[in-house]
Amino acid sequence: MTDRDFEVLKGRERGNWIRLRTIILLRWGAVAGQFAALTVAREIYGLNLEYGWCLLVVGMSVIGNLVATFIFPESKRLSEVENLLMVLFDLLQLCLLLYLTGGLHNPFSILIVGPVTVSAMALSGRSTLFIGTVAIVGVTLLTELHLPLRTAQGFILQIADVFVFGQWLAIVIAVIFLGIYSRWIATELHSMSDALQATQLALAREQKLTDLGGVVAAAAHELGTPLATIKLASAELAEELSDRPDLADDARLIREQADRCRDILRSMGRAGKDDLHLRQAPLTAVIEEAAEPHQGRGRAIHYEFDNPEDTGAVPQILRRPELIHGLRNLIQNAVDFATANVWVEARWSGTEISVRIMDDGRGYAPQVIGRIGDPFVRRRRASGSGHARPGYEGMGLGLFIAKTLLERTGAELSFANGPDRDSASGSGQERSGAIVEVVWPRRKIDARDGDTPAPVGRNRPFLP
């Protein structure tokens, strides 16, 4: 699985996720707050405002909500442009209401930041830039263009010019800072969401392949008896029809085709449908299975298996799809960037199992090595002779998927570079490229004595 298999959704597409009902409910909340503020200003503080015009401006939001509620279904999802217009309407409505109630002398002027934050979280960068620009222009105009706040006695309520400037500067900074901050956080969340979704798809695909193998194995087991019967019957027919060569040849042909069907089923299935041993396998077999798709891709894959503590035979581990797919992605990354060789080392002891994957490529770029395992890291140290894989856009998502899947099995991953290739001796056999080490507590994946041992039952013969 490569990074090209999953595309990150752009802001324009993410805008389509927002339901009209969500915007309507948020606007009803804003309308209720505006009505409450106007009521308190009149009944408690006795401010002399243009209440008729203020209620007309608030009523515009009410009319807009009612029209949207009765014309469009609740499940309607707004497009990027429709969302932009909705946010722009709310921003302009708020600016107009502030114009009628003192401009920046009104403490509620800070609410101008709200539409910008919503835009940064939900819309594209271009839409956010447009909304932020409109907000800054609006708040700048409100410093001079506004109706004054008056008490019932006719006194004008206003703050000093230096505080008006401070209020303007604070709002402008808040618009810029919160817009960038919200956009940054939203991008991180969306990237992580996309990467996790890709991980789930990768695991689901691997599980389907595993299930398909089980179905094929079950078919091989069930078809074994009828194929053996066909073979036996055709052999007897060939003997009885010895005096009729044409029919004898047909009987022998049936026998040959039965043998061919048997061979095909053997190549597609590895055991019977109730073979519980398929749920576990030796560590070495699992590693070789993970590397199998990348054999013959122009890079030599070398295996080294070591038992430094002499703890006995190769451990039987759980043959889990996420473990196989995670190792496969790591090996694919090594093969993609290796010059000629990839080494896969496995070590085990009584308490720990580790797998180390190395190549003789250029390794990871120093500026990104600390971020490896994050989704969509797209840079790796360039090769002097050109890219090892033309058209390859990055290794971030693939390594993220591998890291996430392997961590689900209880592993810890570490990434590093080997010795500097320029200072390495030898002719291309130095392990000077990237190094990935995967370490499990043995109890996490041991199929015999681990935390979740695999059940073992009586094996049925593959074919009678």
C-alpha cells in the first residue's frame, strides 16, 4: 500500500461535510444572545439605542433561518461556496449590529473573531483568508463609522481613543492568530483522521485477503473427496475402455484435468478450513511472508535470524493481519529506497522479540527523522543519482500505517540512520541507510505462552 492509495481531502471537500441544520442551530443561538443583549441594554441599563433598526438586523437572521428551515431538508449538506456565504452573512450581520451599538466601544465587538474561527476550522484556506480580510476591514471601519452609545439622559458612553486603538489591535491580532491557530489545528486533526482511516482500510483489506485465503482453503478441503473420486473413476474407465482408444483417451483426459484441479487448489489454499494452526506461524515464516511481495524487485533481501540467549526453537507467533501488513510496509519502504540490498534481522529471547529492517540507501533526512511515523511526511534524503523510485511522493502515510498497525500488536518502533554512506567502507554492502527496529514483549505475540495464545486443534488433511 502506498501513499497514492489514499488522497487527503481538501478544504473545499471538507466544506461539504457541514449540515445546514448545524448552521441553523448555531445561528438560533446567536439570535437568542443578540435579543438578550438588546433586552438587558434597554430594561436594565436604559441605553438609548436604535432598537428598531437593531431588531430589524437581528430579524434578518431569523428570516434567513426560517426560510432555510422550510425550504431545505434538515439533512442538506452545504457546499464550500454555500458555507462561505453563510459565514459571510453572519459576519456582516454582526458588523452592522455593532455599527448601530457603538462600534468598538461595544464590548461585544470581540465576537467578530467567531466567524473567522469557524471558517478556519471548516472551510478552505482561501475562504478563511477572505473571511479574515473582511473581518479586519469591518473592524477597521467600525473604529470611526458607528452610532454612539447613549444613556437615557443623553450621555455618550465611549472609551478613550487609546483604548479604541487597543481594542482594534487586539481584535486584528485575534483574527490573525486564532485564524492561523485554528487552521493549523484543524489541518492536523484532518490529516490524522485521514491517516487513521487509511490505516483502517489497510487493515480491512489485509483481513479480507486473509479471509479469502480461508475460503479458498475450505474449498480445497471440500473438493478433495470429489476430485479423488473423479480420478479413481476415470482410471477405471480408461482400463475398461482399452479396446476403444478414443474413449480411453477421453477418460485419461478427465483424470489429467482432475489432477490439474487438485494442483490449482493446492497452490491457492494452504490448509483445511478448520486448521487452527493457520492462526500461528514461526517468526521466520511470518517475516518471509511479509517480504514475499517485494522479492524480485531488483533489491536483494537478506534474512538473519539469531537467538542470542539460546532459548530454544524459533518462537511461534500470532499470525495477525496487522502484524504482517505492518512489516510488509516497512520492508516495502526499505526496498523502495535501497541501492541494492535490504537486511531483515530477527532476534528473540525469553522476554523479547525484535525485528530490524535495514537498507543500503541514503537513509532518512535529518530534518524529518524526529517526525517519522507522523502522517504525510513527504521528504527523505535525496540520492545523488536521482530518486530511487520515480514518481514516489513520500513515505509518511505508509510508515504511519505500519507504525499504527504494529503498535496495535504491542510493538515499539524506533527509526534511525546507519553510518554515513560516504565514510562507509566496502562496495555497496554497508548497512548505511535507514534502520527500523520493531520490538515486542514476547508475551504480546507469542502464540504458545503469550497473553492471548492461539487455540490449537487437530489438523485435518489437506486432501485425502
